[in-house]
Amino acid sequence: MRYTKFGILLISLCCLSFRTASGDAQCGIRNTTFQDGEVVVMKVFYNALGAYIGAGEATFSTNLERYNGKPVYHCVGDGKSYSFFDGFFKVRDRYESYIDTANLLPYKFIRNVDEGGYKKYNNVTFNQASNTATSTNGVFKVSDCIQDVVSSVYYARNINFDKYNPGDKIPFDMFLDDEVYHLYIRYMGKEKIKTRYGKFNAIKFKPLLIKGTIFEGGEKMTAWVGDDPNHLLIRVESPIAVGSIKVDMMGYRNLRYPLTSLISVR
């Protein structure tokens, strides 16, 4: 798998994806956290010389549509570097997922990226019943309850964290670049966190990362979601091959619930 420097706009977020314990009873989950029309903006800050600068942003939007006659959430993640950063490393990424409204499992995933001149397109259709994924490159066997990059972010927001103790591992399976990855996150508990947006009551965890050219393998990344019914991703931070990154939630609209995890705005 290739990881380029600002492909982290979405790739770092996908590492937050997970599914609840391995039993079939948890294969599907009911959405109680997001709604039609939700939009969330995440900003990427890059630090190589002792100070964080804004390098790009990712916008996630959710719309209720129909796919093959079935109601779905069409969730889109658009990532881009800022214009002043384009000369160093230009990114224009788009990820899309069509997710079953009943169980939050994906029917279709599209990845269309341009990262520093590296371009990749992949169109994937999932058959959850036959455990297969048909991509631009062929047909691949996948595990039960497989998620894609985008669907898993929304699926993860519906996890009941109160069922876990600090230190617990929560496994997840993700299909990306025609491969299945068996990973986990480690739940770290709850704490208050200050971001570029404000101060939050938050839920903290560490995802097991896939080793690549930017991220080292292991539990080097830390992430926080708001401790309220939205479970909105509010911060990701991680060292990378050169420097470090922070990804902060900087804007939202049409949340399903008030953002009660927000203690104060910066």
C-alpha cells in the first residue's frame, strides 16, 4: 500500500475504522449518531521544523440516496492540500461510500486520488452475503462485515464505548487497495482535550497502523472523538517519517444532536 505525505488527509482517518467484537451478532449496527445532510471539515496541520502549519483539509458529507433501489447513505470524503502547499505536494483526493442504512455495511466504494502526481482509481462493489469485493482489478475474497475507508468511519461512530475498559482491543477488518487488513484499536478511556477548535470531553484510542512509507507500524497514532451522542472525530495526531501531523475538526453543520462534548470554543 502506498502512503504519500498528504494522502493522510483521509488515510489517517480511515485508520480509526473498526468493528465491534468478532461475533456475528455485531455484524450490523443501527445508526444513532449521524443524519442526512451532515458535513464535517477536518484540517491537517504539519510540523517539520518545530511549528504546526495548515497544509490541507478534508471534508466529509453525508446524503440519503438510493442505490440499486435500496436506501443508502452516500458518504463522501474530499481531501486537498492548500494552494500555497501545492508546489511542495499537491493533493486532490476523493473517497466515496454507499452504505446500507439498516446495518451500516458498504455496498460500493470509490477511491479517486491524485497525490503528488501519483494517481489511482479503484471502484469496488461489495457482496456481503458472498464475502466478495469486485474492484477495478478483479474479484477478491473478504471477511465478514468488511468495511471500506469511508464507511468504517461512520460505522465506528456508532460503537458503544461504555462496553469497553481502558486497554481493551477492538478488532476491525478493512478492504483497501484490493487487500483485507485485520487491525484493531486500543481503547484508552476518556479525558478532556484542547484542539484548534476548542476544548472537549473526549473518548481516546490508539489504532494499530499499517506500516507504510509515512507511518511506522504499531500504536503510534492517537485519536479522540467527542463524548456525546454524535461521536464526532475531533482530533488525530501522529508522528510521520519526517515531522508529525495533527488533524483537527474545524467546522460542522447539520449534526444529529447538539455538540454537548464541546466545553468551550477556542
